Amino acid sequence: MKLIRKSLLVLIVLFLSPLPVLAKVCSNADEVATGLGCISTNPQKLVIDFILTNAIKIAGGLAFLLFLGGGFALLTSAGDPEKINKGKEVITAAISGLLFIIFSVYLLRIIGYDILRIPDFTD
């Protein structure tokens, strides 16, 4: 157990320590270099580029974690029908949420870029 704790501590220190080799210089004057990349200081561009992009990533990660949690609930149910149904519901909700996110992003890109021709709406 102590070996696992020490190994985790070493991994955390290695991955979370700032490395000057990985430092990024931002190309635009209205951007600030951070640990998450270049973030715009323009509020409108910040919302569109940074927050919405990362919100989609976070939602996808949460759906994946829910899928794993539902699978774990199924594996540890020991034949209890109530726990099996709960695990199935969590997996179904995770897949439904992930499909909802994917289709909503696709629909927003069709409406924003193809129909309304909003400039810089998509990369």
C-alpha cells in the first residue's frame, strides 16, 4: 500500500510540475498563456472558444465516468435485481447524455455555420 502511495505521489509530481519546455507563447496580443493553453482576454471570444469547448470535453468525460460507474454497479450487483436495474439505468443515462451532446453540437454547427453563415463559428 505504501508503494502505491509513493508511486501515485511521484506521478502527480511529474505530471503537475511546470515544465519550461512545454511553455506556450500565444500568437495573438489579446491572449494570455496559461496551463490550459492560450486564453483570450476578449469576453466574447472567451465564451465561444474556451468555455464551450471545454464544457463539451467535461460533459463527455462525465458521461464516460458514469458509464464506468454503471458497469461497476452491474459487476458488483451479485445478482440483486434492484442493483442490476440501477446499473442499467446509469449506463442508459450516460449513453443518452453523450448522444444528446454529440447531436446538439452537430446541430449547432449546421445552424450556425451552414445556415446562418456565422464567421468563425467552427474551426
